[in-house]
Amino acid sequence: TSISSYILGIGDRHLENFLLSKNDASLIPIDFGYSFGIGVTMLQYPELIPFRFTRQFSNLLQPLDHHNKGFFSHTMIRCMAALRAQENKEMLMNTMQVFMNEKLIDWDVSHDSQFNTIRVKDDTSLKTELELRNQNPTSTSTTAADERINVAALKLNGAHPVSILSAEVKLRDHCKNAIYFRYPISPNIQDVIDVLDRFLLRHNDNHGNSKNKIRTDLHISNREEQANLWKEQVVSVPEQVHALISLATDPAILLRQYYGLRTQ
């Protein structure tokens, strides 16, 4: 489920959004309200972790997964390899194209200038958003939909997670007036990019990946020059999984998460 959540950009992974099976102790994620990277782009504190893998989860797996190099990582590699297989990737992308025609309201609000003065002040705010949207049926957010789907495509194509995360963070500029921004956004975009640059310096990749080619200055765009640059960010499945686990467990990343994600 961690890999699937990463591909779909599922956020808000606090402990109340997991169910525990009493039969086989398996975890069942619930509540997918924050999907397609909304946790990164539209919350006051961006969710920088790709999935929840705290020390409690890691310690529980220690007999089978010493230093995250056994059962957990191998299972994730197999799952990611299956999703990145061409036939499966095409099926997933075709399925996600439905969001190009039936966009989430969050995408409309975050990109449409007519909503720029709307803020969450009381319980009627969302109703106001819906009324304005219904009054302007021609209003579209194709750019937002393109960006969300492009992010999922980059993940399935194997772009380095840090490059994708830094590009997603830059989308916050488009979302400053979204309904989720009840308070001033924090930290600013450059602060997050600096954190990711330092992350790349701290983590030595054991899979032969050259850190020199991993960039944090790319953007989510359909432009040809950006597409060519993104091709240079593609890494192998083990490299991709290694980077994801490192992001999910890095203390500097975890320290910058919203306190509501803490272990209860």
C-alpha cells in the first residue's frame, strides 16, 4: 500500500487513517481525501514524506528487515517494478485520465483566479465555493489536472523522488489561495528546496546512482525542454525505492512535518 499511496499522492497518513486487522495484523489505509499530492501543494505544512514509515514500523520489521534492506524494501521493489511495467503503467495512466474530465474541486479552486479572495473563515465557505463554481460552469482547471497527472506519470516512469517532490513543492505558488490555506503557509518554498538539497548531500546512494544528476530545480510542465530534463532524472526501481525509504525515515524531513502526524 505504501507504493500505491506514493504513486497516487495519498497524504494525511496520521494513525487514525489506518485500520488494523485483528485476523492477520495487516494495516488497511482509509480516508483518501488528500490525494494526487494535495498534502504537498495545498496544506500549510507540506507533507514531505512519501508514506508513513516511522521508527515504530521499522522496529516492528527488524527481525525480517534489518536496516530496511530486507522484507520491506524487497516487497516495495517488486510492487514498484510491477507498476512501472509498460502494460500496467498504461492501464493506470488511462484510468487516471478520468480526472482530466471530472476534476476535483480542489484543483479548480487552486488555479482559478476568480476564487482568489475566498478563504476558509466559517462552515459556509465550502458552500460558497460550490455556488461560485456552479455560477461559472465554463471555469476550468486543465493546468491543475495536467500537473497532477504528470506527477503520477513521472513517478511511474521512475523519476527520482526528490526531483519530483521539489517540483511539487513549487506548485504551492499556484495554491496560495486554496480553501485549505487557513493560515500563512510555512515554511516557504525555498526553505523546503534547501532541505531537499541537504538531503541529497546526506544520503549516499548504495545503488550506483550519481547524485550529480539529481536536480531540485525542475518544474512540472509539458514543455519539451522540461520533458528532456526529466528523462535524465529516471533511476532504477531499487534506486527509486531506496530514495523513498530514505525520505520517509530521514530525521530532518520528519522534523518538518505537521505535528498531527506524530506517533500518538
